[in-house]
Amino acid sequence: MRPPQHLHPETSSVSEGFDPALSVMAARPPIYPVSTYCFATAEAAAHHFEVALGKTAALPGEAASLIYARLNHPNAEMFEDALRSVERGAEAAAAFTSGMSAITTTLLTLLRPGQKVLYQRPVYGGTDHFFRHMLPEWNVQAIAVTDDGWEAALAAHAKELGMVYLETPANPTLQMVDLGELRAKLDRACPDRHVPLVVDNTFLGPVFQSPLEHGADAVLYSATKFLGGHSDLVAGALTTRDPEIVARVKTTRAFLGTICEPFTAWMLQRSMATLWLRMTKQSKNAAKLVPVISAHPAVERVHYPTLFAGEQARIYQKQCRAPGAMIAIELRGGSPAAFRFLDALKVVRLAVSLGGVESLATHPRSTTASEMSDEDLRISGVTEGLVRLSVGVEYWRDLAADLGQALDAVSTA
């Protein structure tokens, strides 16, 4: 159910997608743990199957029918409506069982054998593995591009190019890409057709960055992270400017069975109601911690948007509304120093995920980025001493004290 007037995303994240009149006037959405749905008549069942299979067009104003939970279900639809309403520029959304299922289902839908996909380094280790080891089995070549190599890469591969894929900010270095500038380069390189620009926006979420407003065609999320926000679910999501893309991806999703199940979708919609509160608090906490971390002698460098200079600072100011909750810390002394720091933490927890209400830290080179080659790690700037910190909603002074004593443990070792 769409509201009668445009609402700010802070409001629509709470109210969009749910009509109490359809759920015995419940104030909040119930869970629908249902596998199959009934039809009023056999004729209606036949019609809805024809629409679902693309054999006939839906009638004017006709909503997609509920048929079977592998295709769609009320909780997924409600979450998708809520997410679409907060993603500026979005016209449609889709929910998945995980971030990787969102990525793989989308790419397998949009790419074809013989095509190439260009992507920037670094990307999440699971994505990197899919690009380098699995896509080639479908005769799709993934080619990594450095920041200054886009012009040459686009010129060299324009003929076979099927997609450009980005993470911005990148995991784990927070490196940013100017989406509008790259969109323009992509259009100049492929003037005969529109090549999709797909962006993983997990680190900043729809609260702090809107890739669709800067030339992206589709935005992907590990909804496990900030959208879920409580480290108690695994899910993924897709939003697009073009509903046709989502319709195609949902067809693939139905056959692969990668739709988000009802209970998880219900939890996601619950979390959407606090998305702005959580992400705003987390970003403010991180911004307060950055000066404390930067000043410590054990720290060689801190990667955080407010510390960016030159081109990266320009992109941040142009493209983002706030710096977010992710900090990358490079410690003097490589992996031994990073391990001492992580082992000394008391309040911040050692875990590989991010975006939850609790603060988490990890050593990407030995965990989330460990599938990358040594050469890719070197080029991407994922150093031995780099620690990724996801800042939670705790009292920031407690976090500062914990980080300070852990950094002291590095210095005194």
C-alpha cells in the first residue's frame, strides 16, 4: 500500500508496504508462514499463472497474485515496498536469502555467456570468488580495474561488456568511485546500448548514499548488515530504477529459490522502522572515535570519509550525506600488531560481519578478503596491518576507552 502523498524516507521506512485493513487491523505486520495460497476460481488461478510465467500481461491496476512462497509472499512484498520507499530513485525492490544470493541471482539474470563484467578492486571476498572462479564456468569473464584504469578498460572491452560492478565505499578500504563520472564514461564507451551499472551499497545504505540518483541502474545490499542491523538474520536485497529489471530478476529468483523466507522478511521490516535511528547513531559514534584512533602512535593510517583528501574527498562530498559507521585502521607492525589489537578488545567483539547494533572488528586479510590473490590484496591496499571496524550504537566513550586500551596493548608489546 503506497501512501497518498510523498513521505520522507524516515517516515516511509516505518509505514510503507503495510495496510492494517488487510491484517485484521494489526498495528504492525504479522508473519505469514504459508507455503501456498488459494484462488477464488480455477479461471483466476489459470490467469495468475499466465501472468507469473509472462504469457500474458497483468490487467490495468492488477497486483501480482500470491501463488506460492517460492515466487512471492506477503512478508517479502512488505519489506520490498518499505525498502523501495527509502531508496531514493527506486521503483522496485526484491528480497533474497543472503547478500550473495542477491548478487548471484542478479548477475546471472543480467549477464549472458560471452560477455564481460568490469569491476573495481577491492570487492568483498565472496563476490571476488564468484567473479574469478564461478562466472568463467558460464563463459563470463570478470576483469578487475584499478581506479585510474577505467578509460582504458572500457575502451578495450566495450564490445563484449555486459555490466560494470562496483562497491562504493569498497570493502574493506572504503575507497570510493564517482558514479556519475563512471556512468558518463560507460555511456561514451558503449553508445549503441545501455550497459547496466550495478552498485553494492551495503556500507552506507540508503540512508547515506543513493547510487540510483548518480547513474546506477541497480543497487545491491547484504541486508544482513545495516538493513537488518541486529546480527540476527541473513538476507539480501536489490533495488532498481527500472521495474523491468526487478521483474526479470524475480523470475530467476523463483526458479533458483533464493527468495527471503517469511520470518526473515518480517524481521527485516521490523528493522526498517529503526534504520535511520541506528545508522545515524552509528555514524555519529564513528565520527567521534576517528580522532581518538588517529592520534594513537600504534596507528599508521585511518581510512574514513571525513579524513579523505583530494579526489576521494570530492567524491565523498558529492555523493554521500554522512560518513557512516565503517572505519579501516592500519596498524604499525602488520598482522602481529593487528592480532594483538583484536585480542585485546573487551567491548568491541571480534567477528566478520558488520552493521549490527554491537561494534565488531576483524582482520580482513585473514578472513573476509582471504579468498583474494596476494596480487589483488596488494593492489587493493588490503594490508597485513589493516583492521576493519564496524561501529555500533554503544556509548561512544566506552568504545573509545576500549579501543584505546587495545591500541596500548599493541604499543607495549
